[in-house]
Amino acid sequence: MTGVSVQSARWMKYFSDVYGNPKPPVLGSFGVKEIEEKAREVMKDHLPAYMYTFGSAGTCSTAAANRHALNRWKIVPAMLKDCTNRNVETTIFGEKFQAPIFVAPVGVQGILHADGELATARAAAACGIPYIMSSASSRSMEDIAKANGPNGQRWYQLYWPRSDEITISLLKRAKAAGFSALVITLDTMLLGWRPHDLDTAYIPFLYGVGIQVGLSDPVFMKRFGYEPVHETTKFPFEPEKIRDAALNAGDANAKKAMKLGKEWLGETNSGLFRSWEDLQFIKDHWDGPIILKGIQRVSDAEKAINMGIHGIIVSNHGGRQVDGAIGSLDALAKIMRSPKVLDAQTKGNLTVLFDSGIRTGSDVIKAMAMGAQGVLIARPFMYGLAIAGQAGVEQILMQTVADMHLTMGLCGYSDVNDIIGKHIELLEPVDD
């Protein structure tokens, strides 16, 4: 029998330390529903900020479909397997990761906590989990890279700007800041219909928050005669005060923030829809893996292969863009029935990742059994951020991996890589 790896021992120690500590966890609970409710309570005086994270498009039916799809597939454990020593390390794009879990690219984190993305980037590095930075961050990519540290593993997510020169500038900056892979979000060429935001006209970008990537970009700022700045947004975010200062008090800084916010939104969520042919431009200007986020159709996954794209993220943006869409796990199941996708994945020509609806370690196992090689987690870490900053994000990441590590063994698997694509033996669909 082989010895227990350092990382395996780490997750087991986390689990045992919980029982050895009489104090409650930093988030007050390990229950995902309880954590979500506590985040809402913490943000009760700034509820639109919480709703911006919690809410989804239309009737929220797609977000519900994400959870329904995950709940519909049930795990069938195998017994009398030697799972004493377990491994959750995996390799993606030739790089080893301590666990197949990624911090999803979530924007404007500064509306939930004063430290915003810096807290999350530090937490990811502390836990050994890769961090995917959003183009809509409330900090610059250079500041986030510094917080993530020299040993942090990080990718950059691109909301594709309208202007080629700004796109090139962002790609150069991301590479210089140590972001090793590029995630292009395809499902947000413009913002979806989100009643929870529309009801309160809540859009942080128009008030200068979530545009810090733009404010720190020399090409974008030169267009308006300004020097790039690396700023820290104010917390709590109070758009009504910024609006009043700009429109009624004549505050020059507030006016500038709103002007640049409108201009940056016009760059990154402009309503300009890109084509498959346009991807060649990105390939010509990015040296490294390119991953397409937002894939839901089999035909789109196959087109990505034809384009020589390195990876896809099967995602519906957590249900935030299109109401009435299928659950993301259902989309993954369809995509992984494609012989072309399976062949490309087997040959190492396509990496398949999963996003939308993940809450627990069991969810991670289900997505990987369906064929994903890695899984993104989003809303739960945002709830942790709102409650306790960096420490809250760390709890979410640690508990998710520890849960997966334990559950994997209880299901009869000692290596997480052996789960990938094993849905026939590991999962059973149970209709309501």
C-alpha cells in the first residue's frame, strides 16, 4: 500500500480538525443553505448587492434547472474498494493542480466585501486552488495577480472588448501578470434580462465599480486623455450617492466614474456579437491555452474542436443570461455523448470543464462522472466573501475539496481522475 500524499493528508486533516475544534466555523456553518442565508443577512442593508450575486435571469428557472439536473442524477457507491489513500490532484494543460476545482470568474466582488477580489485571490492561493479572474473585477489584474502571489495558479477571463486595440492590450497585460490561460465568455455579449437588477436599476459598472480592468488599461484611458489608475473601490457600494454627487452636486470624480463606466460597459458588453471566425484574432494574439465558456450545444463543442480550441467550459452563467434554458449538467451529458468530443478529450486535444450549480463535493463528483475534468465554483465563495472576507472564501474552498475527497472514497474511488466519464457505473438518473 502506498503512503498518503501530502495533499491527501491535508484534506483529511481539515476534516478531523473540524471535529477537534469546539468553536463554530468562520461562516457559522458548513451547510451551503445556511451560508447563503447568512450572507443575505449580512448584506441586508445593501440587499441589491446580494441580489446581484444571488439572482438570475427572468424567473430564475435556469438556475433552478441547474440544481434540478444535479439532484436528478444520483450516486451509486461501490463497496469493498481500497480507498484508504486517495488522490484528488489532476493535470490540466500540462499543469498539476491540487484539486479539480477552480474559483469561477465572478465580477464586482467589491460590492460584497471591502477587499473584493484581493481576498478571493489570496484565499485561492492559500488553499492551492486556481483562480480565474473576471474582466468585470473591481480591482486591476496587476493588483489581483500580486494578491494571488508568485505561486498562485491563475487564468484570465475575457469579456471581449469591441475594440481590437483594447483587446490586445488586455491580453498583453494578462500574460505579463502571470495569467497562464485565457477564458473567453461567449454568453454575455450583452447583459441578460435580470428583474432583480432591473427593479432597482442596479448596475455597478455605470457608477465606476467593476470597470477597474478598464481604468487600469493604458489604451482605454488614453482614449479619454487620462493616465491608468489602480484603484480600490469604496465599500459599501452606494450607487445613489455617486449618482447624486455627479448629477446634483457637480462632483468631478463622480462624473468621471460614471462617464468611464458607461464607456467601458460599451466596450465589454456592447451588444456586438462575435462569430466563430473572430476567434482567430484571439488565437493570433494569445500564447497559451484558450477555453470557451458558455458552451451548451453539442454542435458548438464540436466547432470548438474544429477551431483548435484547447478547452470548453460547459456553463449557462449560473442561469444569469437566458431564462428557460436547460440545466448545465444536462448540457454536459449531451455534449459528452458526442463521439467527436470524446475522441478529442481522449487524445488530449480538448479539455472539458463544468460550471453552473455546483454547491458540494458530491456535485463535483457528479460533474466529473459525466465527463468534466475540472469544475468551477461561484456563488458559494461569494457568500463566504460577504460574510468573512478571505477566511470565508477559504472555508468554502476547503470544505468543498474535503467533501469531495471523503465522498470520492465512500463511492469506491481512490483517484479523482478515475471518476472522469464514469457516469454509467457511478450515476443513475431518477426522475421526479
